[in-house]
Amino acid sequence: MLRIDIREFNRVAVLLFVLCLVGGLAVMRATHQPAAAVIGSLAGFYFLFAIKVVQQWEKVAVLRLGRYVGLRGPSLCHILPIVDTLSPYVDQRVRVASVSAESTLTRDTVPVNVDAIVFWMVWNAEKCIFEVENFVDAITLSAQTALRESIGRHELAQMITERETLGRELQHILDEKTNPWGITVQSVEIRDVKIPQALEDAMSRQAQAERERQARNILGQAEVEVSDKFAQAAATYQNNPTALHLRAMNMLYEAIKERGAMVIVPSSAIETMGLGGTLATAALGGAKR
């Protein structure tokens, strides 16, 4: 049976058809023999269906009376019209398949929607043509099934934080299935992991509570460290009263060094620190000025 598609009429075949037709008409005019035009037309129609062009990145299988005789391409190839038929042209470039798994339960029973991209290519056109009817649909459906299976084996936290690991696992699963078809999966990328809005709100509140807990722990640890430092300072001042007096004088100086500042100190504290004479001397010096 003769198969006719748009590839039957490539530019080379059309050019040969025109040349044969014009040549036959020219010979008929020169010799006045109508048979020349008929022969030229028949030769033109033969070349029109017999000459094929296969692109650099393509392969095609030739079937002669239903029996496989070999692959053709790239460049020009010749077939016998009516006797030979061609399989669908196989593109051997890297292709991209977008797959998604909607409302699939993870290992911890969380429904998620996952989108992934599969990069694959045909490495053996002969196997690809004869082992599977529609290899494009087979790749898409296999990737979707493998994605659902992989989601069920992982928890939500793993899927969110370990996307590369999930992608490598999917690539391994698909490669084992598609290699007998002459197809190899080069990589799988997890594009997006969506969870229900209610779960997002709950996870947000959980993360906020966790941050508050960490902040309180840090604040409590700081209080412990400060109290330890105060205890060490108290022990130092207890054994060294002079250091305590110097610290008290420094505190008073820091308080009154700004102009117009007033500090009220109990008299008992002044007597304890021995500052009475010092303050009196300072007052007399100020009055003389």
C-alpha cells in the first residue's frame, strides 16, 4: 500500500519531477513522438515518490512488502514506490516531557501536587520503532507512574529539601524501563511541589512557634551567662573593697558627666564607699570658682 504524506514531496523530488516532465516535453517537440512525454512524466512521478530526504537528526525504517530492510538517513534515500513503506520519522535529539502528579499521598499521608520535567532521547531508532507503538506517549505515562510511586515512598520534608535525590531516583526507574525501547532518560528535574493551603498555614505557624522557642532558649542562656558574670563580680568585690569603691565612683561619674544631670545617692552608700570627703572637696572647689 502506498503511503503519502507531506514528506513525500520534498524539494529534490519535485525538482526531478519537473526536469523529467520538461525533458519529455522537449524531446516530444523535437521528435514529434508523444511517447517521450509519457515516459518523461512516468519518470518524474517515479522520482517524486522514490526520493526521500531525511534530516540530520532523524532516522526512518524502510519496510519492503511489510518486512524490515534497514534504517535510512540522514540525507537522501531511495525507495521503491508501492513496494516500500516508511515508518514514522524518529527524532534523535534531546526531548522534554512535562509530567505532573496531582493529589498524590506522600509516605506521611500528605496530599501533594508535583510537577517534573523529563529530558530523554532515542539512542537506538530501530528498537524505538519496533519495540513500542507510540514511544512519546509511553515515556509520558511511564514518567507519571514512576513519579507517583516515588512520592509514595518519601515524606513531605524529603520531597521539599531533597529534590535532586528524588530526581535521580526517578531517572533510574525510568532508565530501567525505557532502555529496552532504545530510549535513555538523561535527567529528571522536580519543578514544583505544592501542598494544600491549610497545611501551608499550619506549617507556617509551626515554624513561627519553633523560632519563638529558639529565641526564648537563647534569651534564657544569655540570662544564665549574665548571672554567672555577676556572681563572679560579686565574689571579686567581696574580697576587694577598693575595687568595689572604684566601680561605684565610676558609676557616679558616668551618671553626672552629662551637664544638668542630678543623681540622688543615699548617705549610707556614700559613707560605705568613703566618698564623703571626696564630694565635699569637689563642692568647695566648685564654690571657689
